[in-house]
Amino acid sequence: MAKPVRLRKEHKSKTGGLTKKGRDKINRETGSNLKAPVTGKVKRGSKAAKRRKSFCARMKGVKGATSKGGKLTRKGLALKKWKCN
């Protein structure tokens, strides 16, 4: 099993997800191809719209709360950032 990548605080975005540095680190260490989140307005049926739909469907299925103690969790922040309704 692969060793998990350790991320420092500056690699995690306060608004959910990873920063550019964080994505670059994971891509470099694991050979992945992580891309930036789809946060803007997208054309229906476009590649970005399909990517957003796929992410939202997967993230909503993840176990765990979206908020705890009145604050959004990392999951909740990510769903908000990607505009998953």
C-alpha cells in the first residue's frame, strides 16, 4: 500500500480543498494529476460542468457531517466551494 502524503497547513485552503502548492506536492509525490476546483460559472454540458457534477456526487456520498458546532467541516467547505447544491 502506498504511503500517504503528509500535507502541511499551508497546503490546505481555508475555503476548502487544497492550495496550488498542495496540489503540486501531491502530483509530484504520487504522479497524480489533480486539477483546481471548478468554482466559476460553467456552460451546461461542458467538460467543467461534468467534472463538477461528478465531484459533487462523489463528495455527497462521503460519510461524515458537513458542519459541526456551527462551523463547516472540510467536507462542507469543499461542497460549498464547488457550488454543490
